[in-house]
Amino acid sequence: VQLQASGGGLVQPGGSLRLSCAASGSIFSINAMGWYRQAPGKQRELVAVITSGGSTSYAESVKGRVTISRDNAKNTVSLQMNSPEPEDTAVYYCNAEATTYSGRYSLWGQGTLVTVSS
């Protein structure tokens, strides 16, 4: 069971970027899925989270610029980032609270670097 993230890279301020993450393996169900980020020298922080029912929550610093979405049938979660700012530069990690046939786990993706710079 694993999460695979993709979509990071270099983006200019005011541009847009979409991160995707797919869960694979023997997963019975996934409750919450989310995106976290960790900037150099800082602690990992929550960016956005979405429940299996579609309820969302965002960090104050990204509200209005970021949209989280998921496809329950495909066990995927995405993060659309519009008008990114240099302060959004960080390694982004996806997370899934999954129930597998061997128990419940908090799964983490490998991290994808987002650099916002002109």
C-alpha cells in the first residue's frame, strides 16, 4: 500500500500548478486525504484536507488560492494551486487515512518539491 505524488516543479508567481496523488494496493477504504508541506527550516504544516464525503478545510494562508479534490473511485487526491507565492515554496506531501485488510494506516507520499520563483 503506497501513495505516489506527482506534479511538482518550478512555477512562476501568479501561475498555476496541480499536484496529484494516487493510492495503490489492498485498500478497503480511505477516510480523509490531505496535502501537507514543509518549507526549509520549518515544520510540516497542513495545507488542505478533504473527507470521503467531500468536506474540505484549508490553511488560512492558502484559502482562495488552493482547491483540493478527490476521486473516491480511483483513490486519488489533487491540489490545484492558483496564483502561488514564493512563500508556497516547499516539499508537498500527500496523506491518506486508509483502512486496509490488515488494519488502519496513515499513509504518506514521497513528497514533491514545489518552487515558486520568477
